[in-house]
Amino acid sequence: MCVGLSAKVVSVKDGTALIDANGARREVSADILEELEPGDYVMVHAGVAIAKITESDEDEAVDVMENFI
Amino acid sequence: MNEQARKARDIITGYKGRPLRIMEVCGTHTHEIFRLGLRKLLPDNVELISGPGCPVCVTPVGFIDEAIWLALEKGCIITTFGDLIRVPGTEMPLAGARAKGAQVRPVYSPLDAVDMARENPDEQIVFLAVGFETTTPSACLAVETAKKEGLKNFSLLTANKTMPNAYKALEGSADAFLYPGHVNAIAGNKVCEELKERGVSGVVAGFTASELLIAIAVILKNAEKGEPFFVNCYPRVVKDEGNPSAQKLIAKVMETCDTEWRGLGVIPMSGMKLRDEYAEFDARLKYDMPKITGKPNPACRCGEVLQGKCKPSDCKVFGKVCTPEHPVGACMVSDEGACAAYYQYGENL
Amino acid sequence: MSEKTVTLAHGAGGKQTSELIDQVFKAHFSNPKFTADDAAVLDIGEGRLAMSTDGFIVSPFEFNGGNIGKLSICGTVNDLACMGAKPLYLTCAFVIEEGFPMDKLEEIAAAMEKTAAEAGVVIVAGDTKVAGKGQVDKVFITTTGVGRIMDNAHTSGAFAKPGDAVIVTGDIGRHGCTILLARDEFGIDAEVDSDCAPLWGTVESLYSVTDDIHTIRDATRGGVGTVLYEIAEQSKVGVRLNTADIPVDPAVKGVCGMLGLEPLYLACEGRLVIIAPGDKAPALVEKLREGKYSKNAAIIGEITAENAGRVVMETEIGAQTMLPQPGGELLPRIC
């Protein structure tokens, strides 16, 4: 239901983060994430960073496949 | 495709266990599953059905009528996620109202609608707040911002929904749920754990090809064991506790209420509305809106499609009267809708 | 003339109309064929002619990589080129909103002059109307062109055959993405410029490799996806695309990711879709990659007998899916 975009945090100021996804940049709200820093990766939805995430899905893939298959 | 995804794919294509019905309850899952052609990999004994997870699809006809009333009768500027613009109301969609002079603007974020209100103090801006747990924080942030700044020309027309009671309404529709990753990123996994205790299985899934393949493989492997299960297959985004700040924000600004789901009817305590302290931002109260009840097209079977009771192609109007260019039901409107996805991606390829 | 604007008097047909024509249009479009008479007199010669017309109403009228003037030349020149026709003559008609800055009109005319020169086409007639404030959005241009079709060129959307390759002449969707960003409705920044370019030279270079080219289309409004559906329909064939082979600029991908859009439906104004026999395709691509406007040319798929009328994609997980049919307004999908 919710298009999410994974993006890298470029800068954070006053509850607003500038994020970059493949060179497309936008300011989003950083209000509901604590201690966001430049270089972090976030999942963005409707102009709000909703979760801190890892850059790629590869480690997760190994982890899930090893533990639950 | 990485090595793990390939392994997962082999598990899926080689599945020989009992027949399984898996319901995805997230429109973006539906969309990605079709985009990847994932259904084509499934063996005959595994069926993926598209549940009510597209906020556009579950938004009732009356909500569109309410928005059009605000635009045409009250002269408000309607700001909305783009998907909602073509959803049919009783008489017309918002696109039709726009042709009659209504101002309808797609926005990326409700926060952009607040910016618009700040920059246009003489205009009344209404944001159409649809969506589930993932989207609700953005609407709450918008209201909080408007309140803090003392903006008097911004309000929400709310149709926000929550999933827990919908899962209950859908119990028995499928053998396992593919839980919506971004809802759980906010709400956490507690509801899914509780469902497992009650015998309802499912996994939280992400949205990349690899994440979807692995999530389905995990369902197939665990289903063979016969015990109810819950697995978080999206740990890089979803934590068990979800996002506590977002939960706190939602609880501060909104409270639960009964709400109508298109096709499913009213599900008790499955909606969100603004708390009394935020009443000035509630468009229904602010504009003293009369009770508006929409009349859906009786031929449309979106409701049954959403519950997995019929396939889009079983509906009489599907693909004939009801097409993405002229949608009858909401499931044909959004790219995420089950009917639109069936129609556009050619299920019978 | 920085302070000057176009007024209704400029469109009234009198002295001020002459001034406008002299100062702006004659200064840029002057050539022996462009006379003060009612119509241009042209010596066309032998052979088949191609003729096309197109209206341009882009908003905003200036964007990264061009303006409406450049676009109005490229659009018509490229339509002619797609028929294997060397563009010869062009006419242009302006509808200008009262109050439009004169220096911007000058810039538009200059861009038209430059682009026409590059395309080797001569502007032979023009018309100017001024509409009252609010009656048009700043400036609309319509161009009409004729070109001579090369004797060895026979292209049509109906000529695609099973076994043909599908080639695009560069990364897709840049123009549409540029316009989307220029409207600044979604607060997104990205370094993307329009692919808008005159493509006669590109088409001509194809014929130095082979005459056996079945279809050439410029992927304008509706993008490459729409063009492929049209070809599938016209030729009664299927199109199979390899998703991984479709060139898309990373920033365009990023913008599309944010808004839930599909690059295959974003407009291009300097990209061709070429359908030619599979065995000729590698040499065509090699030739294209030498060209100024087709450095990223690539084979993206093939024409099939099965799935007639459909565009099917080979996806990253090794399955097939149908490319959704384009339809309606391009709305960002967020929810």
C-alpha cells in the first residue's frame, strides 16, 4: 500500500533531512526518526523518513534464508 | 538476482506440498508481484490473492463525493496523492470535478499541502488523508505543523485506516498472509504475533525481487511443517517494536473510529480520525459537512475481489465496461489495485 | 529589449506587427524563400514527399536542455525523419499571450534558428497571433514541415516482423522527467536535461548501414512504451523487451522511484525506436553509437509472432509480464 523509497541521507537540519536516491534529491521530514545522521540509509514514504535501514537487501537475504528455510 | 533469491526461486518452482492460498495485503506488493511476473513462477498448487491493501481501493465512493463537495461547494483546493484523482465517486471522479472548475492538485506529501497553505493564505487547502499505518504519520505531522504555525487554512478529510481489525475480517480468506512491510515498519510485529497465537500464519515481506521471492519461499517451507508461523523477512526495515515515535505521534493526533471500507462495509475501530484537540483541522467539522453517502455501481465486485472471494476476471464489468481509462470500481483505478494489475499485466499471458 | 513585452497591438496587423516580425522573426528566420508575399514558393523536385504538423504547448516553455522553440523544430523534423525523409521546409505559427517578454520570444526564435540550421531545414513562412492575457499559456507554437523521402527508405509502424530487433537510440524518458522537475510540483531536484534534439542526421546514418529498416518512430508523448504498443498494434506482432537492457539515466530512475512512475512512459524528444532485422541490428547500434545524439543506443528487445498486440517484458527474476498499457493522465503513485 505504500510506495517506499530507500535513500541516503545527505544532511539533517531542524527535523528535515535531505535525501538522495540515485541523484534525485528531496527534503523529507526526519521528525519520527531519532539520531539520523548523514550517510544513514532510510525508507521514505510520502515525504517522511519512516525507518532507518541497511543499504542493500543482501545481508538480510542471507540471514533470512539461513534461519527460516 | 542474487544467490539467495535464486535459491528461493527454486524452492517456489519446486514446491510440491499441499495447496496454499497466500494473500498479499499491500497494494505495492500486488504491484511488484505483477511487475516481476512472479505469479508465472508459481506452481499450480500455490495461489497468490490480492487483499485490501491499496488505500485507494478501499476508499469508499462517499469519500470522493465528500471531497468533490468541498471543492465545488466550498471552493477548497483539494490536495491529494495522485492515485485518488481518477477514483469514481457517485457521479464523477475528482478529475471530472476538475473539469467543472474544482481545484485538485496532486502532491507528494501532506507536508507539501501545508507548504501550499502557508504560501496561499487566501486559499483553503484540504488534504485527502487516506492510507494505512505507514501513511498516517505524514498526515499527523502535517496537522502538527499547521497547528504549531497557527495556519487557519489547512485541514484534513480523513479516511485513514488501520490493519488489525481488517485481518480479523479477512480470517479464513487465505492460508498465510504476506504482511505489508511498511505498515509493520511503523506498527511493529505485535499484531502479527497475536494472529499467529490464534492460528493465523504470515510473514512480513519487503519489496525488492529478492525480498519477495524469499518471503514466499519462507511461507512455503513453513507451511509444510503444519504449525502456525510468523517470520519477519524484512528485518532491515522492520523492527519488532516498529517506530515508537511514529506510534506516539499518531496516538497524540488521532484516535480510532469505525470506518467504511469499499466493498467490505464498516469494520469497527478500523479507522482513524482527528482527536477533539485538533477539531479545527477536521474538514468535516470545519465546513459543517452534511452526511454524504455514496452509491457504488451495483455491478462492481471490488468488495469480493478484495476479500479474495472472486478474481477480477470473474466480475461482469471487468475489462469491458471497467478499464483503467474508465474505471467503475476503485480496484481498477490505482496501479496497485488488483483489477488494474490483472488487466494491465495480462494475467493470462 | 529586456523590459519590452508583446502587446495586443503586435498582433493587430499594423505597424507594430511589422516591427515584431522585423525585430524578432526576420532577424532569425531570414532566407531568400521567406518573403513578404502571402505564401512561400518552393521548388520541390521529383520523388515522394513527407509532410507533418505538430503543436507545442509545453509548460514551462524553458527547461534544462532547451525551450519550446527548439522543441517545435525537433518535433516536426523528427516526424519527417522517421519516414526516411530529409527535412526541407518548415512553417511556424505562434500564438503568444499578451504580456509575454520580448527577450524571451527572441530567445525562442534564436533557438529555432539554431536548431533548424543544424537539421538542415529552412523556415519559409510564419504567422503570429497575440491572444489576450489568460487566453493562452504564454506561448504556443505550431510547426509544419515537408521533406523528401529517400528512394531507398520504406518505413512504417506496420512493417515490424517477427525476428526483428527493437533498438532505442539512447537512454529514455529524459525529456518527460526534465519537464516534471521544471514544473517543481513535487519538490524534487535532480540533474537531468532534456534529450530534445533534431534527428535527421541519426536517421541518415542508419541508411549508411542498410536500407532494410522496417520502422522508425520518435518516442515523444507517451514515451517508448506507447510507441511499442502502437507498433505491436499496427504490425499485429508481439514485442518482447529485456528490462535489464533498457537504458535509463540513474537520476531519471531516482525521480521515477520517488513518484512511482515508469520511465517507459515518459516522453522523449530526441530518441528513436527502430525496428530492423535481428541480423542487422548489431551493426546499426555500432553505427548509432558514433552519432552525437545516439551514444547510448541499445538493442532492448525483439519482435515476436506470439502475443500479437502486446508488449511483454522479460523481468529480473526470469519471468514474463506484460507492460501495462499506457492510459490516461500520468499521475504519480505514492500511496
